[in-house]
Amino acid sequence: MTTHALAASPLLVAVFLSLAQPAAGPSGHWEGAIQVPGPELKIEIDLASRDEKWEGTITIPAQGLKGFPLSAITVQGDSVSFALSVPGNPQFKGTLSKDSRSLTGEFSQGGGTMPFAVTRTGDAKFEALPKSTPITKDLEGSWEGSLDANGTILRLLLKLSNGPDGVARGTMISVDQGGVELPVAAVVQTGSHLKVVVQAIAGTYEGDFKDGQLTGTWKQGPGTLPLVFKRPAQSK
């Protein structure tokens, strides 16, 4: 009886080896923490390269931050850096491991520096958003409103405009929470109805335009609060 050894095909070996390799560079979904004083601050980072340009977001569950856009993303060899466009100029500067499965380095903000480490857990996860539409002239510009959160009044400033591409964009500022200017991820107008998605804090505003103001509700997490936006009072 003759037995024949089955030789592995070089092509199949090459395919298996390529499948075993991690994604090149820092593309992917990363989870880990910043080693702040006390309990570590857990973070999630998503990075992807599209059309030769890097984009990314960061999620910090303990701070209610979700999918906040990263800025100044730079990738040079195994060096990776990015920042958040908020007061204090927080920045991350890290180094990819040889197998591209971990990213470690330093987080700095306001003069302080702390170590951080994240591990790749899969592909980048960018939440699908409704497609922004143009808005009419009567909705462009600045709007002011206030949320009553169990007796605590939080003033909001909403700025809306149509971009060069004709599609609406905007920002929202919580005046009483540090004045951070958050990007509006989506603006959708349907007739007199307006929907504004602030993905970074998992918030959505929906209201109707009537008599020169927007009357609607603000939803964030499980909570929903009434919210009316009016034009800023003219200073005398």
C-alpha cells in the first residue's frame, strides 16, 4: 500500500499567512485606558485611513463622550499622534508595537502628562448618521436655549449654517459646562421640522420652527427634556 504525502500549496500558505497578519498601521478599534490619578479612565479610539487621509473618534464613557472627532491625526512609521479640539488642548502621542496590536504612549492636557495604553480589538467602528440636508435661511445663524435638568439651568448656544457644498453643519456650546464647542454630526430639515445630532455626547434635538423659534425636545441617553431655541437678544 502506497501513501502519498499532501504537500501544502505555496499559494495557500501565503493566504493563511496574510490572514494571520494584523491590519497595517493604526487602523482599527482600540480599547484601553489613561492612567489618571485614582481609577483609570477607560477610553475607546477608532482610526481609519480614507482617501489617504486619517480620521478618528474617541469615546470616554465616564465623561459621557461618544464618538468625539479627533484632530491633527499624524501617522509616521510606528509613531501615532492625535488631539481633541477642546480647552486644555488634550493630545495623545504613542508608539505602535511591532505586531501593531497595541499602542502606548503619553496623554497630555493643561501641562500634565499621564501614560495611556490601548489594544486593537477589531475594525474601526463609526456610527452611521442620518445624511445632513441644506437648511433654509430662517434657520441659519445663532440660537439660544436652556435646559432645566432637575433645577439646574444649562444654557446652550446652537450655531447653524450651510457649507460650501450646500449641506448644513453646525456646533453646539454648553455655556455653563466649560463652553466647549461640540461639532454637530448631522443636521436634517424636513419642512418646518429640524433634527440636530450631537454625536459626541449622544444627544439629539428635534423641534419645529414656528413664530421665529424652535420648539422641541432634547434627548440624551434615557432622558428627554423640553428645549426651546430663540434668537439671541440684541445687545443695546
